[in-house]
Amino acid sequence: MKNEMHKQLLIRPFIVSDESISGFLYRVSIMNRYRFSYLYNYLHLSIYEAQNNEFNQEALQMFAALVDRENGFINERNGYKLKSFLGAELYTKIIMKNKVKYCPICIQEKYYHRTAWCFTPFHLCIVHKVKLVDQCPQCRQMISLSAFMNRECEKCFFNFEIIQPDVCDNLIFFESQTNIQNALWEKDRFVIANCNFNKFFRLAYCSFHLLIGGIDYTAMSAEHLSFFHNQFEGVRSGLKLAIGLANVYWMYLDFPNNFYMVLNDFLKRNVGSQRYERLSAFGIILEEPEFYMIAEAYNAYFIKQIDNGNVRKDFSVFKRNPNLLEHRGRVRREEVRQTTGIAYEKLHELNDYNELHIETKYTNGQQRYLVDKSKLDSYLSTKQNLISKKEVGLIFGIIPNSVQKIVDAGYLTPTRLANSPKVNYQFQEVNKLVEDCLGVVVEEISPSMVKFHHVLSKYAKHSFTILEIISFTLSGQLMPYRLNESKTLVENYYDEEQLKDCMELIKKRKQEKNGVCFNDVMKILKVGEKKLWKVLNDEGIKADFTLIWKDGRKRYYFKEETISRIQECLNYRGRIS
């Protein structure tokens, strides 16, 4: 026989395009009446390698010579170098070893072993829409390649060709199996949107962690989903894996609606460390840029969950990406207290005054208070931006009592939070007013210029107050200067001539409002003090306005009509005399 082996085999069939190399080697040995062991020993292969399509290049060349075929007549579709074609990790997960499955109708049409039947997750003949058989229908014995090629069970001698096909009419299961099998050999073909064969399986094995223990969304089985984790009679179940893949297929079909449905069910049935571990295992896929759309939907889902009070801020997704917390719409009341120090009573008081919005929710029998984040941020921003009257005085460089004059004049707006009796002021508003009143920075100040505080003290008797400084500066009638970039009015200097012009304007305004003072009336009428007083007393003429100083002194003011009346009285007296 060895001499014959160095020649060509007597019967040299062609390999079918989808036939496995191991099945072809069995078929060749049977047709030439050789024991299978003779051939694989001749090819220097172990029984393990010969049964699992693990042919090296040397063995393939020797086999090609035996059947008188050109080298290269066998390719991946026949199972050659499947490990490098799929990648070692995926190959280990989905390739069956030392056992086979088959389609009852396919073998009735032509009996040979298809390469597709080597894959654990392929459990449907997409040509005939029947489930593949992966164990003896009679005794449940696993089917070895030798038993399949001999067409009967090694244990009970059941004939594999007489089995009744199990037709599958489940649309999702059929679609998933069809798309997966068609995408196997075409790298650019998608199983689901943007997912080729390898990418889909990477996604699937992570998604299993969300589906495990859940219901079968495809309705293929009434049992809870299990994959490689549960074993059937000591072996991995191809049907369970195929159903699992069908659920993954369904999960990403109407995306993200079905995806969210799976997440809802997952949270209901998983708690504690199990929930954390499974979500962490699924989260591996979210770190891959290719799956950014799933990551976005996943993040959006848990932002909604935290908004509804169903998860906390220390949930796994937020630990992995703390920046997501910025996108939530609500914050738990206890978190607000921890981060801001605001007591519960104060929070509800702010809610009553519409400074905050607190929503009460009942989850799993527990009452939870959720604070609207936008209103909270607005409140905290407002609160942080508020300063006291004393702080306003320090910024302006004046005493707190003078601040009230600025407020009364309408330059600043007092603010109260909720029903707080404390009055505060917007820092930005204060700062803007100060900036508008700051002087131009110069290198040298003229000796004739008057510093800010000296203006207030020197011209106080002329009512030249902080209000006048602000008013004249904003109107451009005063042009302050300073030697540095200080942000307070204390460092301002003012031109004395401009100050005098401003005081004249103040005086004119006062005259228009209150009238002319007693001394100026004397000058206008050219009379002495005694004579003027005598006319006032004799004629019963009263001052139009009387200013009483703090020390009790009084100043009298007379308007134009009153001065004209005094003039008439003086003229009349002059004619009489």
C-alpha cells in the first residue's frame, strides 16, 4: 500500500466548494477502501488534526498529490487555516472540536460534510430552514466525524439519513443565522449595521453579559437565556449559542429601543456585585471607537436612569466616565447636601420660593427627592456671585453706609434669596460699575490732582459724594487717572479744575431744586443781613427750603419768585423813605 500511496489514489474525486477538508479526507479514504488512519498517518497528521481541518501546508501538498490536484485547490471555505482566517480568539470560541452537526435534508441531496457544520453558533441550514442535528436523535450521543461519514451512530447504529427535519419558522432566528453565515466568508458584509462577522461576534460576546439569565426575546425558547456558561450533558450547546446570537441580533435591530428594553430587564433581575460585574464585562466593548454609537446610547440610558433616581452617581458607568454627570438633569437631595452643605430644610424652603425645583419620586417603595440640576446650578451660580454690602464697600473703597446711597440711586440692585432677610449684591454688577469708573493708567500724576478719598473729604460740604463721582465719571465730565492696575476707586486721581466745574453744576442743580442760599440772596439784592432779615420778618416771607445740619445749624434757600417778592418789598420801602 505504501508503494501505492507514493503514486496517486485510484479514485480521485473533486472536493466540493463548501466541503470540509476533514470530511473530504474521510470521503477519499472510504471511496478508495483505505482506513482513515492510514491516510492521516501518511500525511503526518494526528487524529485530532485530521478530524478538525488542521492541515499544515506540507500535509496539504501531499494530499493534493494523492488526488492529482493543483496545489491551492483547497481554501478557507474548506476549512483550511480557519484559525488565521478568523483569528485565534474567535476560532477557539466558535469552532467545534471532535464532533460535527448536519442538515438532514442536505445529506439526502448529497452526502458530504460541509465546512459550515464545524461552527458551533451555526445551528440552522439557511437553504432548507431546518435546525442542524448535533447529536444522535435516538441515544443523544455526540456525532463524531467518523460516525457521520459512516452514516450511523457509533453507539446505537441509528441511521442519520432517516431523521425527520425540524423546520424553523422563527423569522429573527432565520435572519440572524442567514446574515451570520453569509457574512462569514465576506469580510465587508454586515451582519447588522456596521458590523461584519468578526465585529459582530466581538459585540455579541460582550452583549451576552446583558442577556444572560433573561427572557428569549426571539421566542425561540421558553427558557431563560444561557450560552457557554451552562452545559448540556457535559458539552456546549450550539442551539443555545445560536439563540443567544439571535437575541443579540434582535437587540441591535431597532436601535436603541430594543437595546434599552434589554437594559431595563437587566437592571430588574441583576443586583449587587452581579450587576456590577456583568456591566463591567459588557463595558469593554464601549471602549472601542468602532462602537461609539452604542456607547452614546448606553451613556444616554444611564443619564436618564440617574435622572429618574434609579441609580446613583457611583454607578459603574459614571465611575468610568465622571464627566457624564454633567449631562444629567436631576441630582439626588442627599448629594446636594453633601456637595453644597445646604440643609434639607433650606432646600425645601428654596423650592417653596421657586429658587429650586424638587421632584418627589417613589422607586421600589422608597421616597426619593430629585433636585432639578439646571435650577440648582443657576441658584449656586447666583449665590456664588453674591457679595455683602461690606464687600461692595471694599471694592469701591468706601464705608458700607455709603453703599446704600449707590443702591438708592439705582446703580446697584439688591438681591435676596428666598425669604432670607440678608441683602446681597451681584458681584458682576458691582465689578462692572467699578470698571466703568476706573481711571486711565498713566505714568505720572500732576500735583494739582486730588485723590479719591481727598475729594470726598475736601468737598463734602459742597455735597460732592460718591454718587457725584460716579455720575460725573459715567457722563464723561470727570476723567480719573491712576498709577497702577488696581481695581478699586481708591487709587483714582481727579483734576481739580474738573472738580470745580462739577461743583458748579451741583450748585446750579441745587438752586434749581431748592433755591438760592441766604448769603447769595444778600449779594443778588445788595443788602445786608440785618436788613434782609427785617424785611423777611416784617413781611412774613418764609424760606422755600430749610436745610438743617446735624449740629442744628440751619441754611435757608429762596426760589426766584420769593427773591422777586423780597425785591419788591425793598423797593417799596425805598420809595416811602
